[in-house]
Amino acid sequence: MSRITKSQTIASVLLDCLAEWRIERVFCVTVDNETANTSALRKFHSAFSLVSDQSLVLDGEFLHMRCSAHIINLIVRDGMAEIDQNVTAIRNAISYVRSHTNRLSSFELKVETGKISRGSLPLDVKTRWNSTYLMLTTAQKFKVAFNKIVAEDKLYNDYFCEIEAGAKRIGPPDHSDWNAVDKLCRFLVIFYNSTLVVSASTSLNSHKCYEEVVTIATNLMALVNSYDPELKSKATEMFKKFDKYWDGLKNLNKMLMVATVFDPSKKLELVKLCFEELYGNDTVEYKEMYDSLLNVLRSLFKEYNTRLGGDTDPDDQSSQRNKTSQSSREKSIERMEIVDDCAGYKRIGVRYKQKLKEIGVREKKDELETYLRESVENSELMAGMEYDILSYWRSNAARFPVLSEIAQDVLAMQWMKQDLKIESRLPSNAKILEELEEDDKLERENGDASTVLE
């Protein structure tokens, strides 16, 4: 009996689910970077392509979509593991200050400005690195106060002499801890902002992913050139891993770029800027990536146009127009030529033909050409509002019937939305801080009540 591999199981389950849901056409499948998933999608591609000749888009060439959020988490997890003790030292210091109202009040006296509450010093959820980033960046603002408490608070020092998990508690944080965390935050801010975008599960985000990938890559590349040897070494290591997890930025699934193009406020302009940032302007790599993207766009348009029963290939249309034009010219030879420029006599029709030669005859363009040639939409809106891409495609569906169909598939290219929204299960950082403030308020009130009773 042959052993069923993990990849075979994944492929079988995916095929069974699609059959049960009566889904007979797949644009792409987003998975994390497990090796089994890569093998599973190859098996799935082979099996699902037999469902019909239209079951996969562009023959499934861009079926495998790597999860941006998972890649970010892999990089960050590796980076944070190396300075775990530095982070723990600061976490322990915050835990001490937050553990009692009197300790918090004592710490407040050492802070130069502002009133301190438990919410002012958030404690992270260890399994959520974004909350660790917020904890560390907040703690850095109070570094001077933490340094003062070492010299002035005996209980603080005793706290770090206590045994925890069979060893003396890590801390208090010293210069090396703060220095390590400061450099870590230089990296975490890059990933923190991007993960807010690509991890959005209840809003459209596929058109933003390529921009975030390039933002991360270019910022890491800048740190690779840092004069600080530690930053340089760390950035080099992170960039290599980031490029590896994407299977090379040049090999990145081009549907991420296509999704960007289908944002009317960006079109090709943002993608060209990304190519320029990554490869330099007017380089061979720039031209290769740009030409490759245009080829994908044209292939995508051609396939959807055919599926929707539209006209034939634009190249075939152009050829037909040329044949018709040639036939008309042959017929015109049989007619007598109209005399022009005789004794000052001129015909407007002839002058117009000359004018067309000067400005160039504009042939009729297909939807894709028209869309790409038009100016990008103005996305400047009121604060807190986001440009509504879907409204654009709904209102322009009659003008771009084929492109609007592509847009429906490309812009839906994100993680599957769940009935139970993530926000309902995992509170936001703002919610966490709000709850901490409320706990602090109750603790203070209980403390005051105890004082009155005494």
C-alpha cells in the first residue's frame, strides 16, 4: 500500500471542497511557504486543469500565490529570536512597573513629562510580534526613567534577583539591551506597517501587496548600505531570506503587479516606480520586468475577451483593418484623381490628410490600451477615507466590459474572508490599550477605597 503524502492530502481536500462548492474555475490559490504546499499546488494544477478548458486562468501559470503576511512573520520571527533576552529584560521591567499602583507612581516621578498609567506602558502578547513592537517603541520613550529606577529603587533591583523558571529573572535592561532593541525596531517598523496592509481580512488589499513587498525590499536594501556593521549584517541576512521566501523578487507572482495596475489611481505608474526603485531607471532588468508585465496584461485581456465571446485578437483586428484599407486603395486607382493645388486651388480634404500625417493617425484601441493610456484617477480624499476601486469598476463596466470582469477576479485575490471576523477574536492594539487604561482606573479606585477603610 502506497503512503499518502501530505501534499497529496492537501491537493485532495482542496479538490473535494471545490467540487462540493461547485466551483469550476480558479484564479489563484494563496498558501504559506510550507514545502508541502508547493508540491500540493502542482498536484492540484494537474488535476483541476482536467475539469474544463477554462478551469484555470492562463493555464494556471500564476496559480500559486505566496502569502505576504506569512512571509513577513517568518522574517520577523527569525529576527526577534536572536535578541529574545534583550526583549525579555525590557518586558520584565515593564511588568514590574505595571504590577502595582505604588510602583507606577514611583516610576512616574522619574519621568520628565506626562502622566503615566498602565496603558502608557503596554505589555505585549508574546505570540503577537506587532504588540511586542508597540511595547518596545513605547518603552524606548521612558528609557531615562528606567535607568533612574535602577539607581533609586531597591525593590526594583530585588525583583530581578528573584528566581523565575529555575534561573534569576532576566534584567534589568542595560545599555546593551536598549541598543539591541533600538536596532530591532529599525527593522520592525518596516514590517509592522506592511503587515497592517496585507493582513487586512475585511477590506480590499490585493492591489496594495506589491507596493508593500517593494517597500520592505527597498528599505532593507537601504539598511544593507548602512555604516553600522550590525545593521548592515542584519539587513543583509533579512533581505536574503525575504528574497528567498518570494522565490526571488523577479520571479514574484505577477498577478500582484497586475492587481496594482487595476487600481485606477495607480495603473502602470506605481509599478514603474517600483521597478525603478528595485532595478534602477532604464536598466535591462527594468525593461525586462516592464515588458513581461505588459505581456501578462495582454494575455489576460485576450483570454477574458475570448471567454466572454468578444472580438478576435486585437492583432487580428489590426490585420483585418489593413486588408480592408488596402482593398479600398486598390479600388481608388480605378477612379480619376481629383486635381489639387492648381492655380491656387486647394481642397480641405487633402489638407486634412496632410494634417493627419503630421499628428499621426490614431487607430482604435482596445479596452486595455484605452485604460492604460488614460490618466490615473485622483485618489486624494478626505482624511480617513480610501479611494473606492470597486465603485470605479462598477461605474465603468459598460465602457470596459472585459477589464471589469478581470478586475472582479484580480481584486478579490486575497485571503478568504471568514464569517467570524478576526477583529472579533483578536482585539486590536488600540482595544488592548483601552482595556489596560480601564483596568488601571479600577485599580486606582480600589486602592483609594482601601486607603479610606484603613
